[in-house]
Amino acid sequence: MKRDVRQWMPWMTLVIDALLINLAFRIAYWLRYDLQLFRSVDPANNVPYSVYLPLVALLTLLLLVTSRREGAYDLKRGRTLFDDFYGIVNATTTAIMLMVVLVFFYRRLFYSRIIFIYAGIMIVILLWLARSVRAVILARLRQAGQGVDRVLIVGAGETGRAVMRNMVAQPELGYQVMGFLDDDPIKGSTDMGPFKAWGPLENLPEILTSQAIDQVIITLPWQYHRKTVRLVLESERAGVRARVVPDLFQLSLGGVDAESINGIPLISIKQTSLTGFNLAAKRTFDLMLSILCVVLAAPLLLLIALAIRFDSPGPVLFRQPRAGRHGKPFTVYKFRSMRVGAEEELEKLRDLNEAAGPMFKIRDDPRRTRMGRFLREISLDELPQIINVLRGEMSWVGPRPALLNEVAQYQDWHRKRLDVLPGLTGLWQVSGRSDLSFDEMVMLDIYYAENWSMALDLRILLRTVPQVIFGDGAY
């Protein structure tokens, strides 16, 4: 199926482009000759649309050629809508300029130059809208498993985990990690969430065949360059594409800044994005949104507090120590969703734990109250954490605040999720919540910490709304 998507999508894009180019020119004709926008047409030069058909055909051909040169039909992963817009503008400008020059030398006075300006504008608008629709369709197809490459990671170190978490965080790219190989006896035999450990590197030929691997991504340290070359050759002989991620002197991929001077690469450690002005901007946004929510949601907060009070004996708020930024403990506030003494009952329920790793989760936790079950399903039990946001202990968006005993069980690479403030919502919450494994959650949190931007925060907040309404993965 994945091969089929790559075969028919470029051709469909090309056909749609051709139709839209013709539609854009027809609209341009209507604007110029029927509406006579901005400038009236001399009756002597008022020609029917059929006169322009040869030029439309030539313009269509030119635009398809220039669009192909801009990579419009390559379906490259990681290509953004901005890249598409830039490519469309370049291709359209080139084709329109060629057409204007042609008409000038052809010297047929009844041909309008302005119509090409109208056509260029309409072509950019229509083609970019078509690219936007294509991006949505491709993302949905890839999330459904179509057009997806089955990937094997070679090397389970920091670089390998960086590749995995980027693929987990961006399923629309169309990569499915089938597992990893590593010569380290512990890493090579320890699964990482849903990612299967397939043993040492010598198992590569067998795994390529048994798992129908499409791509091999090699993330070994730089001192293993000879072994890397051998693995690339083995993959190519098996008909599998192999890619090598440069180790960059053991630096995390998210922590490298690369520039060049006339082709000479300059590599340095990238400064974290959540410092200085960015940190101040995030804090300002958190305060403004928190104050607004307190004002608007005050009646709801009071209603929930009364409902909890009448539903079961005990305090309205539940207080619990959690790990904040850099593991610093703080007290988190939540609406009480369990009966009093629930924490003391935890050990009796340990065998019922449905979560892997340090976390403890039960889908139908018997300790929950009737009101607590409702609050958990729509995540309203988290609302009092606005207090933590106002106090600077949490942010609206960030990793889930972990229990102290969970942090004590972290592996070294898990601790990177503590580099930023915990949040009420986060990337893992809008990517599956409790349905994700612990390692997947950590990978998403680290991806967020390495790639923070205000735009990412806003996207996560907007995606949180339907998650809260439908309660997907919440328990």
C-alpha cells in the first residue's frame, strides 16, 4: 500500500495542478475582460477566451516543468507548507515572466499583459490551497499506516533515541519504528516502550528479512565508522535503503547548531530555546491565560468543589509532592477524585497496574469516587493546577509532573524530560495520553523540551480541547 501512495500521489498532484492552472487563467480572463478590473478593455482588443488557449497550454506546460524543478512532486518528508508556498511562488514567477516576454516579442497587441498578473496571483492561491489539502490527506494516510516506511534503528544511544522520539512526535512523516539493534547486552535486549530490541548488530540481515524493513537508520558513535560502512553495504545488498545519522561528537541532535562559511561546516552547542526572552514570553503567556481562566471559570470551580463535597467525605483539594523542573519537589494541587486514604491502598493494587515503566495506572481504579470518575474522564481534576502555574511551579504546556518515586526509577535518558517546567497539558497528552507507553511519553516530552516554540505551545493547547471533550486515553 505504501508503494501505491508514492506512485499515484505525484501523478494526481500533477493532474490537479494542470486543471487548477487552467482554472486560474479562466478566472483571470473573467477578471480582465468581464469585470474589467482596474482598467477597461479597448473594444478592439476584446477577444474571446479561445484566443488564449495556445498560451494557456504553454503556460501549463511551463508551470509543470518549473514546479517539478522546485520538488513539487517528490513527496519529501519534512517539507512544510511554507516550503510549498515558496516553491509555488518561484515556479509561477518564472513561468509568468517567460510568458510575458514571449507575448512581448510575439507583438500581438490584443493579448493583455495584465491578465498574466491576475493569472499568476490566482495560480499561487489555488496551487497552495491544493498543497494544503494534499498535506492533510498525506498526514491522514500515514497515520492510518499507508505510505509508511518500516524503520530499523541501529544504535540505541542518545542519537538513536533522538531519532525515535522525533518519529514518535511526528507520525505524519510516515515512519514506523519496528525496533532497534545494539551491541550493548542490556540495550540490545531491553525493549523501549513499543520499540522492540532485536539484539546485537550481527542480527541485521535476519531482521531486514523477517520484519520487512524499508529503511535502516544507523546512529552509531563516530569511532564505529568501519562498522557503519559494513552495515550500509549489508543493507544495500538486501535492497534496503540505509541512512547514517552523524554522531557529531556525542552531542544530542537537538543540541547541535550548524552553520557554514563558504561550504566550511561550523558546529557548536545550541543554546536551549527556553531561556531569556523566550522564557519570559512563555511565563507571561502562562500568567495571562491563568488569570483569564480563574476569572471565567470561577463559577465552574465552585460548582465542582460543591459536587466533590457532597459526593464523598474528605477535602475538596488533593495535595501531592511532585518533581518539577530539574527534579525539584513541589506540591501539586488537584480536585480530589479518589476516596480518602487511596494512597495507602496503592500497594494492594500494584499487581493490577496497566502501565509499563515507573508509572501506575488502572483503567477502572476502584479507589475513584463517582464524581472523581467524571472529572478524570474530562480532565477537570487538573484545574486547580492553575495555582501551580501562578506560583511558577508549572506551565500550561509541558511534561506531566512526575511522582518522586517515579523519578527515582528513571534511567539517565529519562531525566531529560525534567529540563523544563511540567505542564497541565503536553505533547504526550494530545498524542494518546494513557494509551501510550512510558517510554513513548518520555520521548514526546524530550522532543517538546528540545523543540519548544510558542507556536508549538499554541498547537498543543488547541489539540487539548477535543482530547478533553472526548476523553481519549484518559483514566
